[in-house]
Amino acid sequence: MARVRDRIREEVALRSRDFEAGAHRGCGWWQWKPAKRDLEMLYYQGDLMVSALDGLERSLDLIERVAPADIDTRTPDMEDYVRYLVHPVMRAHGFASY
């Protein structure tokens, strides 16, 4: 993952197709090449952000180059996290309205 992150840092936003498959010979939908798995993991752990979409293909870049500077990126406390997860579910099921 460090290799993928370093390359994005040097070259700016990249797509999965910008990385070679190497010796990887996958078949089927989920047989991703190693760089694709690394891109997905970096995205899900919050190191990368979608900077552009071309159909279903995402270009991923470092968060500091994509997100506006005034966005609060601190880890939420437990109360905020619960509010984010639970309140929409309660509202969807009619348990709460506000």
C-alpha cells in the first residue's frame, strides 16, 4: 500500500488501470490485482478520496488535495458516532422525528 500511496503522492490522482497487473492473472469480478486492492484499502481507511468519476471509474487522490481545507477531519467522539449511525435508522423506522 505504501508503494501505491507514494505513487499517488508523486503523480496526483490515479485510477486502478494506471497500475500494471504484473504477474497477477485474475478472472471474475473480485479477482482484483494487488494495486486495486491497495487502492480500495487506502480509500476505506481514509487515506484517499475520490477526486473524479468517469462513469463508474474513480480517480483517487490524497485527501489533503481533494477535501476543502475547512472540513473537520478529526475522529468523532462516541456520541457523534452513535448519532451518525443510530438516528437515521430510528428516523427511517419512525421511532424519532426532529
